[in-house]
Amino acid sequence: MRPLSPQERSDALRKAAAARAARASAKERLKSGELTVAQILDSGGTEEAIARMRVSELLEALPGIGKVRAAAIMDSLGIAASRRVRGLGIHQRRALVDFMNEK
């Protein structure tokens, strides 16, 4: 790979900061109850930053769910620990939404 020019580097840093801010905002809205897991998963289809969020991060943003519980939920639903929102299959999405609705 060629090294980035100062302008390209600056643009990339700005884009990365915007993506982190979008993910943080989505997690905060999820924690406050303003958004549901289903809504976050749906927005992953259109928002690049959300699509790149790890499913474990998404679960950990929910009240009462930490790293261990998030890992247990993902394991029970057959979702790999490294999976991102974009990488979820239709059955995994449905299982995750159903699991959260039963909670």
C-alpha cells in the first residue's frame, strides 16, 4: 500500500471519528430505550457505521448486559463473537430480535 497524503490521512481520520460518534450515539439511544435492537439492525442496512458495529458491542449497550452475558447470549444464538451487524444472517437477526423481545 502506498502511504496516504496528509489530506487523505486527515479525511480518513475525520471519517473514522464520525463513524465512532454515530456508533456511540446509536448505543446511547439503545441504552435509553429510544431505539430497539430491531431498529438498530435495520439501520445497519443503510448506515455504514452501524453495519460495522460488533454485535457484542450492541448487546453490551443494553442495560443489565455486560461482556459475559453478551457472550453467553451470542453463543446460545449461534452468533460468532467477532460478528458484526452487517454479517448477521436473516435467521440470526430474527433469533436476536426474538430473544430481546422475550427479555
